[in-house]
Amino acid sequence: MFDRLVGYLDSVRARDPAPHSRVEILLYPGVWALGFHRVAHWLYEAKLYFLARAVNHLGRFFTAIDIHPGAVIGRNFFIDHGFTVIGETAEIGDNVTIYQCVTLGGTNPANGRAGKRHPTICDNVIIGSGAQVIGPITVGERARIGANAVVTDDVPEGATMIGLKARSTLVPAEEWIKEFIPYGTPCDDPCEPSRDCVEKLETELAALRAELEELKRAHVAAQAPSPVARTASRPASRRSGTRS
């Protein structure tokens, strides 16, 4: 058991450059949350649901991380910082990394498989801060979910998902030979095409606004009466200078 704990702490240290020792990692809220969950899940499988919930609430109080006792979590799971919510039917594989403010949320059971409302996260997945992974979907092995992405469809193996609604950046497969990259996705590589697209859309929007203003001015000018029309519209008595 001690060897497993040491192996887990080493796996965390390999993914986070901040700690200076294994002892420091023992203070991480994500490590404590996982420990509470292991106990709560054991009670849940024994059908001691109230006790499982009690342990779950105690863990949430101390760590600000809410992991339902029914969630199935593999080896070397690491939540960096915290403020994460993981639902009852979520399934998480080995060596998964989640950053702060992530939700593995559910949908109406009628929208997916019976009883399965939360996502399945395969091995070696990285989920960036603020991401929302919703519904009974599968996130393939070695996939990356960018910060603040909202994922509602299955994610292929090795894909990088960004945006709202999330879409794949189509990173070449050879990129996944690399070692673990903290925080999910380098901003200067797969995200660059989306940045160019946003700049192009902003330029087109500015051009459309200028064209709209020009059309408005032309419309106002066309609606204004000419001097001749104003003269013709005056009363006949005022035009002829009729004397009383």
C-alpha cells in the first residue's frame, strides 16, 4: 500500500512542477478528495449509501471538490487545485489529469443509455480548467479538452477539443508521441487556426458595419425633401404674396 501511495505521489509530481517534495503533495486538495472518494466508493459498493454520502460531504467540505460516491476512478487520477464536480455515473480511466473548475456533468437519463448520465474519460486524458464535459459521452484515450470548452459529443482518441461548442483542432497524430504537457494544449500551436479565424471574422464585421452606416446615410439623404420640393409645398397665398 505504501508503494502504491509513493507511486501515486510520483505520478502527480511528474505532471505538476510546483511541489518540491512528496510530502508537499500530501497537502493538495485533489489528493485528499481522491482519498475521501476511495472510502466513499467502497461504502457505496457495499450499499451503505448514507455513510457514503456522509464521507462525500465531509470531503467536499474540506476540499471544495465534489465527487459522487458512485463514480468509478482509475489509478493516478489527479485534480490540480480543485473546485471540480464529478457525477455519479462518471467513469475515469488511469493517469487522467483535471484542472480547476471542471464539471463532468449529467443529462436526463432518457437522453442516453439507461442510468448512464455522465461521461466516460479514457486513459491519459487531460481536461483544462473550466471545461464542461456533459452527458453519457466518451472522451477517447490521450484526448485533450481545452480550457472552458463545452463538450457534448464523443471525442476521438488523441483529439484536442476547444471552443463552445467544442470542436477538434485536428492536431496530427504524431504530436501525441510527446510526453505529458501541463495545462492541456500549447496556445501557440493547435489553437492558432482558431485565432486567425476570429481575427478574420472581426475584420469582416468591421467592414459590414461601415457598409451599413453608409447605406443608412444614403437612405436618410434620399428621404430628405429637395429645396424645389419644399418651395412647391408652400401655400399658394404665401408664394404669390397676396395682400389683404
